Amino acid sequence: MSTRRHTSMVCWAALCAVSVAGAQGDVPNAVSAAPGPKPPTLTVVETGPLTLSVDQPGRIGSARTTLLRYEPEVFDGQATLAQIVAKPGVVRVGDVIAQLKGKDFEKKLSDFKTQVAEASERLAVLVEEQALSRASEATNLERAERAALLAAQRLTLLREYHNARDLEFAALQLKNQEDSLKEQGEELGQLQRMYSDATLETETKDIVLGRAIRALDRSRIYSAYARKDHDLFLAIDHPNAVKEIEDNARYAQQSLDHMRTRQKLQTVHMRLALAGAQRALDELTLRLSRFESDGASLTLKASVDGVLALTLPEVGEPVQARAVLATIVDPALLEVTGSFDLDALRVVEAGSQVTAWIPARPASTGTLVIDELSPIGSPDGAGAKYPFSASVRARDGAWPIGAEAHITATRVIADCTLVDTKAIKARAGAAGTWAVDLLIDGNKVTREIRIGASDGSKTQVLSGLAVGDRVVLADG
């Protein structure tokens, strides 16, 4: 045994003797002993169930809220509040709530009706014009087809008959002229021989022979021109005539083809024009229908049964388009909305059945079901808030809309390793990590642990401790 430990034991024995003597009154002048160190307060790690609870505030509202707006589709003029008809409270569907007045609405409505009538008349005129155009095009096409047929027939006759006939006729005419010239020369020679031995008077001879000579001279001239005409016919007139017939047949066929193409394009143009006119009429008709609907929207009516709340301006004041003018809620179909913190998500989830109570009316309780719970939270200080909405399935007493309600729920986690919450401390310099002090062989040993849920007094230990471990409380 070391001297240091021996000295401590001696001192401890002496102090005990003095204390006893002082208590018995045997040592009247003994000096009071100094108190020793306070022993640590311990808690034992144990296993058992952990009951978690949540108590989160929310706001009572209607699960069916209808917003009444002034929502014109076409009318862009200024609207003002002309009259407030209904009062806040119970309303039925179709009840008139307020009457609005649109600036120059009737004039613009009349203009729309005029535009629709004009568009309808333009469409009717276009339909008639297209009918006449189709009839005229049918006649023109018939004429073109007839012209092409005749031109093709003339070309066929030319190739099969007229061409050879005209060439043969021209040759025959030239031959006739030449034969006539030859015959006249022969006749003149006969006359000259015949009159050479005759006893006729000279005057008579001269007349007969002179006439024959003159006729022969004219025939020579005619014959020369006939030869020239024949040459020109073969070189120019006949080829041109043939070419003209061939070209006319080709032109007629091309004209027919072009007309058919133009009529196809014209048909497309007419169809597009008719579709455009019909579309313009449909658009104007739709705008007129929407404008008339805007006129109906100037009378604000309840679209559902419920309780009415007004947000109308003063009479005579302008009403902004798409502004909420009234709200109708269903008081029989309630919900509670609010936000849960991260700890509450250990207890509730979408579909969980919870209870609720109203702090202003503690006797008013109810049963709710969590319908929606956002999986994404919004920052809220050091934590986050997760919006929820819960439908009221059963309730006691009246639940005023807009009042605060508290949602409560519990969840039991069985067979947890539990430690007193006061024994847990945050590790310095390591945010989000936790530790406890264990008493092992009379000495404190710090150990890092991982924790789970907590009910405030007990905390679930996920790792780092075992059942039976002795842990020092934070105040020990």
C-alpha cells in the first residue's frame, strides 16, 4: 500500500472519530470536519416503451371555399359597383349578391352584334359568288375541252388527209396551167398553118391570129406566176399552214391543262376564303357569346350554398377585374390547417387519425384525419415547418371558422433502449452529436451516443449504450 493511500485512510478514520465524538459530546473543543465531495447522481439505462406525443396549433377553416370574382373575358371597360344586394350570412345558390355596371357596355354589345351580322352576310355573299364562279368555270372548261378536241381533229385530218391533198392540188393546178399554155401554143400553130393557105381576107386572119397570140402571151405570164406561186406554196404557205394547225392543237391542249390547273388552285383559294370567312364569323360569334356572358357576370350571384363574406368596395367605386368580391364557405365541411415541426413527424403522417380541441372552448373536441402533409419543409429558425391540412370527421359543439384548434396525437415505440434525458449533453465543437458520462469503476467516462425520439423525460438511444449502464445525470 502506498504512503499516499495510507495517509488518506488515516485522515478519513480520524475525521470519522471526531465526528462520532462530537455527536456524543465527548470532545467539547473538537474542530468541525470539512464536507467531502458530493457523490454523483446516477440513472440506469433501461428498456421499455416510449410514448411520443404532439400538440400543434392549427386554424379552423372550411374545406370547401368558393371565391366569387368579377372575371370579364372580352369586356375591357371600367366596371363600378352599382348596388350591394346581399348581406353577410347564409346564402343559397343563385342569390344575387351585388350589381355591377360596365361603362359603355351596351354600346359595345351592339357593335359586336353588328359585326356578327356583317360577317354572316359576307359569308353568304362569298358562298353565292363561289357557286357562280364554279358554274362559270365549268362552262369555260367545257369550251376549252371542245377547242382542244377540234384542234386535235384538225391536226389529225392534216396528217392523214389534208396535207397530201393540198400538195397534190397544188401540183395539179401547176400542171393545168402548164398544160393550158402548151395547148394554147399548139392551137396558135394550128391556126397559123390553117390560115396560111386560106383565101380569107387579111383582116380576118389578123384578128383571129392576133387574139390567139395575145391569149398565149397572157398564159405565159399566168404560167410564170403559177410556177412562182407553187414554189412559194411549197416553201412557205404550206409549211406555215401545217405549223399553224400543229401549234393551235398544242396551244389548245396547253390552255386546257392550264385551265384545269387554275381551276384546282381557284378551288383551293375559294375553300380557304370560305374557311377564313367562316372562322371570322365563328370568332365574332364566340366573342359575342363571351361578351354577353360578361354582361351576365355584372350581376354577381352565389354559385353554391353556404355562408357569405363580402369584400366589396363602396358603391360607385371601380371594381378591378379578377378581384375577389365575396367568399362563400361551407360551414358543415371543416378542416384544420397549420404546420408541424420535425419532431411531430415522428408521430403523425398522411392518413393519421388525430384528435383536436379548441382552447377558447375546451369542451369542443373532435376527430381529424391528416389528408395532406408536405414532404418538403420551409425554414423556420433552426428547424423547419411542414404544412398540413386535416379534415374534420367528427366534432362536439360548434367549431367557429377562423378559431385556433390544437391537434394532439400519441405514438408508442415498444422495446426502446431508454436513458434519462437530463443525462444527455451536446458535444462541444461537434454540432449535432451527443454524449453521456458513464460511471465505470468509480470513474466518469464520456461516451458518444446516437439518439432517437424523446418524450421529454426519457430519450431513445439508438447506439452507444447498453441496458444496465450507469449514466451520470447532467446535474450530478
